[in-house]
Amino acid sequence: MIIVKEIKWTDREAMEADVVLSDGSYKLMCFAYPCNLSEKDSFGKIILGFGIVHIYKVDQEVFEIEKSEGFYNYRLVGKLLDNEILQIGEFKIDLSGENIPRDIQLGSFIEINVSRLDI
């Protein structure tokens, strides 16, 4: 189960926040607008990925989340599911609209760099 670990309000009146989510093994910081969450809430929605570059297949079937330089930037390694969804642990990230190379099949493990994650 994914839990809201921390909320850092950037503008409480506008309901904009940076939200840290964790599934117990991995954690991600996402931008939330409007943010109607509270710390310790469970989170079951799909995360939206933006500014995705360097999409390629990897040989090892492992999940990885690595914070990159830049505020919301991450290097992610996960399994490509139906409908252009990347799974890492319990996280599901929507890659729709990104140009996933045709040689990457469903069920493959891929690595991407993402510049922003929204919930």
C-alpha cells in the first residue's frame, strides 16, 4: 500500500504541494494540485510522468528509483505494463504520450529519466 509520508505546502491557499509517497520500499516526491491529501493517507491512483527522456530497455529485472539533479527529476527502472504504465514496486506511473521505442515489448524492464511526477 502506498502511503502519503510528507506534504510540503508550496502554496496552501492555492492547494499546491510537494507530496512524498512511499510503498515501504520506494519513495517518490510528486507535485500535487489540488492537494486534498493528508499525511498517512493511503494513495491508490496512477502517477503522471512528464518530461520523459532516455527511454530504453534494460536486461536486469529490478526496480530502481534514483533522485536526479533537479527538483522533481528521477531516474526510474521498472516494468512496462499495458497502456504505457511503468510499475516500480507498488507505484504505477503513466507514460502516455511519450514515444516508447517500438522494440520495447509489454513486460519489459525499462529505464527512463523523468523531470516531473504529478498526482
